[in-house]
Amino acid sequence: MSTVTPPLPYRVAATEPETADTRSVELVPAGRELPPFSPGQFAMVYAFGVGEVPVSVSALRGRHGGLVHTVRAVGATSTALYRLREGDTVGLRGPYGTGWDLDAVAGHDVLVIAGGIGLAPLRPVVHTVLDRPAAYGRLGVLVGARTPDDLIHRKEIDDWRGPAAVGVTVDRPGPGWHGAVGVVTALLDRIDLRPDRTCALVCGPEVMIRHTARALTGRGVPAHRVQVSLERNMRCATGHCGHCQLGPLLLCRDGPVIGYDRAEPLLTVREL
Amino acid sequence: MHTDTDVNTPAPAASEEKVMGKDGMAALVGALTGRGYTVVGPTVRDGAIVLAELESADQLPYGWGVELQAGQYRLRRRPDGAAFANAAGPQSWKTFLHPSRVRQWSADRVGEETVFTADPSPPPRYAFLGVRSCDLRAVAIQDRVLTGGPHRDPVYQGRRSGAFLVAVECTEPGGTCFCVSMGTGPAAGPGYDLVLTEVVDDDGHRFWIRSGSREGAEVLAELPAHPADSATREAARAGVTAAAERMGRTMPEADLRELMAGTLDAPRWDDVAGRCLTCGNCTMVCPTCFCTTTEDVTDLTGDHAERWRLWDSCFDLDFSHLHGGPVRASTRSRYRQWMTHKLGTWYDQFGSSGCVGCGRCIVWCPVAIDITEEAAALHDWTRSRPPEDAS
Amino acid sequence: MTGLPTPLDLLSAAQSERLLAIGLDVSFPAGTRLFDEGGKADRFWLLRAGEVDLDIHVPGRHPAPVVETLGPGQMLGWSWIAPPYRWNLGARTTTAARATEFPAGPVLDLCAADPALGYALMRRFTEVVAERLQATRIRLLDLYAPYGSRPA
């Protein structure tokens, strides 16, 4: 049990453009360091005077040894974080949330399915599996995006081809796109899915999560072996503010990652 | 309970008992003030019995009662002069333990550095005088919410760990009370330093007082009191027992947690949504509602920023805001969130019900929505459903 | 032949055998146009390897916009089932591709002669069409659009 404290100052060690509205930011402690993060956990990132938002770690160790967060500019705070430059300081609290249950995944085929910026919280899972291939079965990475220009971590995805079965699909192809067009679940037909040996980890917009989880269970992957990362409004991240409730769950504490067996009955109740 | 460690530990079973008169009450306020406590208790102000800092026991609502109905609160004179024969007022102790507005931390740009500082003000040391049984349970519930999980809230922790609780058992329930249904009263549960039961009869106006902690016993020893006599003890117990029979409201005989989980699609939610104004009064007066939002401010130099925390309400449209809009846009969904959380999913999140049966949400609802009536209607619906639907 | 499950797995072994007896193993180099919008829909394919783009001809847009990609294990073409038996989209291989090609006439004759097989096959095609319809509906939402541009 820990007592909630103010954020710790972290300095921007590097930034990396991902898309027109998304950027990865590597943060190193300016003084004291937060406890280590696990894949799927998130930090509350504070932009000076603007606000604080939850952001999942998109890499546990960047090139400078820092935490990497991938931020999409959608609101005032995330836009301020998107505009950070090397040397700027932010406040950081964490780690928060459950993270992906990689113990449950060990020994299984790992199927990572991401929609849009949902790839960011899953990227550390791919890193972990690639680092310790013997601990896991086959690795599959399926990624859906709006357009080719909206694909994040694009160069890295190409590097995963080989050690992983990689599928990338977009809703709207542009000139020069030679990859697949369609929803990410269509890629499920084209990989050698072994439902009885597979653990699937899914992150993206909630509709994509529901559609994907149904496609997986329809192909025989048990719901408890489909982990999903959910999103609700979060203010405190410490289970005290009540905003992130999803029925019986406080998503900052009991999530954001939960088994689809628990998520499904909650996601089908409107306005829960 | 005064402890510097864990506010979730039950009170030690220290128990001294005495009987004292109104002079004992005056001495109690003095003794607590003398120990450095800011004494907070009920007093009459602006046509209500409010909780405020007390300088003397004379400020207690001697001779005041209340008439409570859905959407209605009225003070009335009591001929017996009793101080605590009145049910819950508009405030609860969360006003002091979990304040409506606190500065959590500040951030300063100093040269190239950014420095974050926790709010340095030392927490006030409160003695709460007259914590009703239902409210005593409400404090225990907020203890679990704010300090019982993986993270402890320092503001609550600081205020709570230094607080001295003088509970009072209920002998005069209001028309909106249902603590018996919720198992929280009218007798006081654990967690107090001292507990009082007020008796006014032919033998006079007196208080049966017992200690629930070492410090409570120390304070009790300082008071002008005499040994407890069985007549007072019996009269006090009889008063509490009689109160249990006079609850103004009852919850339906059902497992409320299951009832909430099984009625998410009940038409009754549309019915209550037609009445609810989503004003959030029920959440403000509820002694366990804990939700907050945050506000970030900067000064004119732009080099000093502060993080403030404010009470929030799940009835606010922005409460569930997510990217494009609120998750719970309809009144139906917001009332359902409040009630199913309070009576149902609170168990999943914090191991108990979130309702203590104090009735404040009924009294202070401007359109007289009654949580017990809504629960009963849901219960009736489950029983009237054809069997094939009743899953 | 890949180890991927195919839409025909749901047919019984005997049904599969009768259907496959009509099928023809074919292969195409990358860039082959398999059919064009408006053409006579007289066959369908079970893709075994490679990828095929489905496109729509739009004046002034070159190349034609791709609306969906199909790959190994997926069925290509269903316009042969219902009138007017004309392709609604165009199809072009983007990689070298292998497939089993089924001529529509003999398959429909087989379905008429063996209603149990016909029922199983039509049911399987309904699943394929339903899944693609659902996928299309999901894409209509434009889920990955910047949140700010989405109506509240």
C-alpha cells in the first residue's frame, strides 16, 4: 500500500514523430525514479499547468533508458504533451493499473491485436515476447489503422516480420499502399490460429475490441484467454475519484486490462 | 479513533462506562479542546442542524428535533430538551475528513527545474461530537474507499488518523431513516473513542457514556461523571431498541446487491429518470459518496501551478466524459449508476454496501425521490416478471 | 495447400469431396485482374495463397480505390449466387496467388441435385457475407478517426 504523492519530475530525453497527430516521448527521471512499470500499465502524465492524463507505456526502456509514452493530440493536455520538446519537464505518477497478464500468457501462442493507437500499450508485450521467445509459443501481431499514414511504430512493425507473423491492414489505403485493406479481424482468417493454444491481447477503440473479441471466441479462443485493455475517464488513477467505473470495476485499479470473460457482460450494457 | 497507523484497524476493546449530566457534556467539549482538538458537532444554524466548530456544549441543539420527509426538512422544538434526539442533518463528517476542495500539490518552475510539492499544511485535529451510528459506519466505509486500497489518500489519512470520534446512539429516528434495513444502527458499531446514549426521563437528562479506545477512556476519566447505574443503562438500551422499531423507511426484503445487478434493464429506471433533475444533491449529502474531480490552475507568471481536488457527482454530464462525449448521457443511466453503485457494485469495489440508511438523499432531493421506494419498485418488477424472463 | 482452416471445412468429407471434384487448381501472377465490375459472375475462388484486392472504378482516381483485401483461407466472389450474376467489384492479385476455382454452373447444378450440400454451402456463404457486412459496418464508424473530429 502506498500513499498518493505529487508527481515526480521527468525530463524529455527524446521525441519521435509517429503520425501527424501522434508522437512518442521518452522520459527520464530528473531526480527520484518511479517504481518499474509492466507492459499494459499506465502513468499519469502532467503537463505543467494544463492537466494530467493517463498514458500507457509504449516501451519500458527507450534508447536513453527511459520510459516511452506514445501520445495522440486529442485534448488540451495531450496536445501539450504532443508538443513537448527535448529537455522539457513533465510530472509523472505511476505505475498504475493491472497490465497485461503475461504469466497467464507464458507457454501459449501470443496473438497481439491492435487498432489505431491501441498498438502503443501492446508494444512492450511484443518486446517482452521477442526478448524471451523460449517462454512463449508463436507470436502474431495484427494491426489495424485508419490510413497508412496513421500507423504508429511503423518501422518497428516491419522489424517484427520474421520472428512474428505480422499482419497490417488499413481502412482507407492511399497511393503507394500495397498492404491489406479491411478490418483487423479479417486478418484472423489468414493466420494459422491455434485457438486451443492461443492467448490474445487486444487494445483499440471499444467497438473494435468487442468485434475482435467476438471474432476470437467465435474461432474457439476461450474468453478468459482474451485480454482486453479498456478505457474510461480517469482523474486520480488511485481508485479514489470514482470516474473510471465500469459496473463493478474501477478500471484504474481493476483494469485497464481485464479478461474478456469479465468484460463482455459489462460492455454490452448501454451507458453502464 | 485516534491512531497514527492504520485507520482500518478496529477499536481496542477498552471499555469504561459512566453516566453524566449536561455538565459532563460541557466538560467533554472542554476536555477535547484542552487536548488540542477542534471540536465539531451539531448546532442549529439557518433553520437546520448543521455540523460546525463548537466552542461550548451550549451550542448543541438542546431542545431541537427535526421532521423529515422526502424532499422536506423542518426543525421543531422538543419539550424534553434533548440534544441528540434529531436525525441526520444536511452535512456529514465527510465535509471535514474528505473536504469538498483541497489543494493536492503545487508545481514550480525554478530555473530549468520543475519542483512538485505536496500541500504542506498540517491536517487539522478534529474531535467529532455526536457521530450517529449510521454516520459512524459511513466513516468506516470511507476509510476503506480512501485508505483501504492499493493507494492511500493522504488528505483523508491525515485528517482521519488524528480524529477523535464521539458517537451517539440513535433514540429518535426520522421519517426518512432506514438504518435497521442496512444493519448500521440505531446502536453504534465499533470505531468510536467514546459513545453516548442520551436519556431524558423522570430521573433527569443524562448520558450513558462508554469508551471504545484508550484515549477515550482517558478522556472519560477526566469528566464529572458517576458510575453507570442499571436504571440509566436499561433506559438507554430501551430507547435504542424502541428506535429500531420506529424507522420511517425500510428497504425491500431482498439481496440488494443481486437486485441491482439483475435489474439494469428495468423500466423503472425510465420512470425515475422522468423525475430526477440530475442536480446531484443526493451525492453531495450522502455521507459515503466520495467522487472527486481535479482542477489545474496557474498563476499569472506561469511558473506556479496548483492541482486542486473538488467534490464531483456522477450526475454531472461530464463525469463519464470520454473523447467524443459522456458514456452516461441519459438521466436514466446516471441515476442507475448512482443507485446501483451505492447498493450493489460498492460490494465488488469495497467489500460492503455504500448505503448506511441515513436517509439524507431522500430528504434533500428537490423532487422527493426515495431510494427505498425505487429499490422496492425494482424488487416488485423482478417478482412480477414472467418466469422465463427472470434469469 | 496451407494448414489454414477454409470455409469448406464445415462441409462433411463427402460433401467437400464432391465439391472439390468440380474445382480447378489455378495460380496467378501478381497484378492479374481476376474480374471487373459488371462482368459476368460465373465462378468463385477459395484462395490458398497470396492476396487479392477488391476495388471500385472511380473516374479520375488511379489506381482504383481498394475497399478490401482478401487473403489465404478466404472466399473470393459471391455474385454468382444471385441475379443479375454480375460482379459488383473488381478483383486483382497483389501478389502471386494460388486458388481453387469453382465454376458457378456446375456448383449450382450440384446444389440442386444434392440439397443437403447446397444448404451447407449456402449457409457457409451466408456466414462469409455476414462477417464481411459486419466488418464493413464497423469501418463505417471510422473508429480510428481523431476523436476531436467525431460528432459528440
